Amino acid sequence: MSDIALSISILALVAVLGLWIGNWKVYGVGLGIGGVLFGGIFVGHFTDAWGIGLDSHTLHFIQEFGLILFVYTIGIQVGPGFFASLRSSGLKLNGFAALIVVIGCLVAILLHKIFDVPLPIILGVFSGAVTNTPSLGAGQQILSELGAQENMLDLTGMGYAVAYPFGICGILLTMWLLRLAFRVDINEEADEFEANNGQKKQSLHTINVAVKNTNLSGLMLKDVPALTDGDIVCSRLKRGEQLHVPRPESTIEVNDLLHLVGEKHALRKALLVIGEEVDASLSTRGTELRVQRLVVTNEIVLGKKIHDLELKEKYDVVVSRLNRAGVELVPTSQTTLQFGDILNLVGRHEAIEAVSGIVGNAHQKLQQVQMLPVFIGIGLGVLLGSIPFYLPGFPAAIKLGLAGGPLIVALILARVGSIGKLYWFMPPSANLALREIGIVLFLAVVGLKSGGGFVETLVNGDGLSWMGYGMVITLIPLISVGILARLFGQVNYLTICGMLAGSMTDPPALAFANNIHSTSGAAALSYATVYPLVMCLRILSPQILALLLWTL
């Protein structure tokens, strides 16, 4: 058997063993995908002891390509929500989550200086303590750029493996300690969350309003103050027994009934201006109008604004809702269409059929992966990561590397959505498959390379000290920010738990937080709010740490 075939066979063995280990659970908590790392360490220990030679070039390529694949698909996944997470509604949570990352970096710097911990080791411990594998990859990448030898990179992997188990347990321990310290009543917290946030869900609301304000009589819809802000869509107008699809130029009269779609606070404001809510039916049933959902799949309309399609003018069809990546939005004339957008249309049967031909509505396309944009994105990401940035005072050029470059390009492309006929939409199942393959390959190689000296380091070396450093890096940021969020931010306990899990990008911790109160969505909502920003910070922080510590 050739060295390449042997290396790939060993990697397959590591993946099988590691995924099996990852499925082990203690009190419902397991290593998950991190089990592959320990599978690699176990197999690597024996291949080193028995003198089994593996092809280093093959392993190096697989490790780097696995990292690129993982980081790129992460960027495509979180890209649509990344910029939205920075808006005002999530600023407080994102601020606390970013503070956790910053404090972790400061603790790592102090440990490095006080205990003279070598840079490769502290980067590995830092990544393991926060249970973030892309962070490990980014750290190894920047160390390579700074000229570190292969054996030093293996130490980074060992530091990661030593700190990783408590990284998972430390999040759960922090949640438990905060619960004890503040004497939290879980049911009260869940009720409080529902009371304060129940109206802030991302789904839109509808009301039927009777026009009672005589000042509006004869006005066109586009001139009604409450309907001009872009927060509400009027999708149906009923006058007498006739149901119409309203246009901006449609005039309204007293006692007309309007079917309005929008966020609840905007609808309340409109109600004060227009008239009163009525319990009347504006259903299209029994009329020539119908409501239908269409999926945007036609490359011709990608990147175009709803106004450009002239749906109201040409087809007498109104777009009442737009669902993008699971989030319902109020469509405006300036809304740009992206692949996979789901449009809720109101109009006549033949008109909707005509619009269907324009937007595509080919559901089978949602299950297809356009591979050309995938490799364009990866190529652009690698190029961006390879561009050197020279800053005074630094010994080497700063590069985003194979972790930062593909991530930033993926975030931008996912936000743009499409360029011409190229679209960067990726079915969730395909994204998950590529992401899992990438991280398994990366962790398998890291484990194999670290396995040779892992046991010796843990038993007779400094492994226990590294474990202690990892505990400090895990606990200090989580506990301190958890206390700050509770005392000064007045943040709900369940929301804090989700934010802590998101700040470590740790799905097992999210599962634990969800189980604290099984019917509340507080933890999942805060996890999703902070995840995109934190994932980017976790990838960039070891690179910044390495550059700072290298120069100090």
C-alpha cells in the first residue's frame, strides 16, 4: 500500500473512531464533533509508537483544505444574519458576547507573560478553552506565517486537546453557578421572557382595519402617513362586497376595509391614524383573488428590486410578505431579491401564474448546489487570505490566512446573495454536509499529529498546567460577563445561558441551556443572535493574539 493510500485509510479510521467517541454522552453532554480530535490522538499515539509512516504532504493538504471548507461554509451559513445581528435589537447581547472574547484574550496574554507559556501552547489552550476549532486552525495558520516549525504547531494541537474537555464542562458549570448565585426561579424567568419578548418574534402580524378617519377620504394609499414608512404592506382592499388588490395609486374611502401586514408596533401606529380594527373577513375564498407563495429561483431576477418587476402595474399582484432564510420581512419597493426568497403574493389566478414564470418557483432548484460559485468563493477567499498587509512594528506581514480570508469572502458573498446568474445560496443540508466533512478532516489530521507526544506531555510534562490555564481562560470571562449581564444589563437568565453558549459557539452547551426550560425559546434566540459575530471574532482573535505576543 502506498503512503498516500495508507494515510487516507488511517484518516478514515480516525473519523470513524472519533465520531463514535463524540456520540458518548455523560448526563446528556458529549464531545460531539470534538471526539474526532481525541480519536486522532488515540490513533496517532499508536502509529507513532509502532513507527507507521504517513505521507506528511497528504496530511498537510487535507488539514488545510478541511479548514477552508469548514470556514467557508460557516460564512455562507451565518452571512445573511451576520449584519442583522449587529442591529440595535441585538447590540446588548453582542456586546456582552464580544466582551467574553476580549476578556479571554486578555487572560491568555497574562498567562503567557506571568507563567512564560510558549506562544504555540497558549494559542492552542486558548482555542481549546473556548471549544472553537476554527480558532485553532487560525492560530496554526498565523504561526506558520510567522515561521513556526511543524513540531511547534503540534504543540498547539496538544494544548487544544488538553483544554477542550473542560471548555465544554466550564460553560455548563458557569450556568449552574449563576443560577445558584442569583437564586434564579426558572419558571419565573421563562414567564418574564414571554411577557417582555413575546411580541418581538420575527413573524409578521396581520389586521383588518376599517377606515374611519374622514381626513383620509379620497387619499391615495401612497399618501396615507401610516403606510409610507415601509413597515406595512396593504395587501387587500374591500369596498362594499368587492375585494381588490390595492395599488399605491388606489384611493380609499371611509368604511373601506384594509388588510395590513407588518410588525405589531407598526400596525398599532397605523390603527391610530386610519381607524379601528374590525373582525371582518377579507379572505380571498369565493373571490377571483387568491394567495400563493412563490420561491425566487430564476437567475434573471436575482439582484433586482421588487419595484423593477412592476408586479402591481403589469399584473395587479401585490407582495404581502417576504421570507428570507426563515425570517419574515416586510417587502418594500426597494427590497432586492435573492435566490431562495419566498414571496407571499395576492392577485388573480392568471396573474400569479404569470408572475410565477418570472420569479421561477422551481422548488427542485432549492435542493441543488451550484458548484461554480462555491469554488469561486473559495478561490477568492484563499487569495484574500494570502494578501500581506504590512504594519509598522510587526515582524511579519499580517495575513488573514486560510481561516480569515474564506470566512470574510463568504460573509460578503452570502450578504450580496447573487451576481448575475451566480448565486451563493446553499441548501442547508448541503452546507451542513460540506461543513462536517471539512471539520472532520481538519480535526483528524490535528489529532494524528498531536497524538505522538500527547500522553507523555499529559503524564510527565506540563499537560496538567496547560489544563489549569484552560480552566482559567474558560471560567473567568464567562463568570464575569454573566454577572455583569445579570446585575447591570438586567438580562434574563435563560437569555444569558444562550448568550454564554453562543459566545463559545458550542452546540452541546446550547442543548443544555434549552433543556433548562424546554418550552422557552430564550436560549436559542440569544444563541442565534450572537453566534455570527462571535464566530468571526473567534477566528480572528488568535491571529491578533499571535501578532501581539510575537512583538511584545
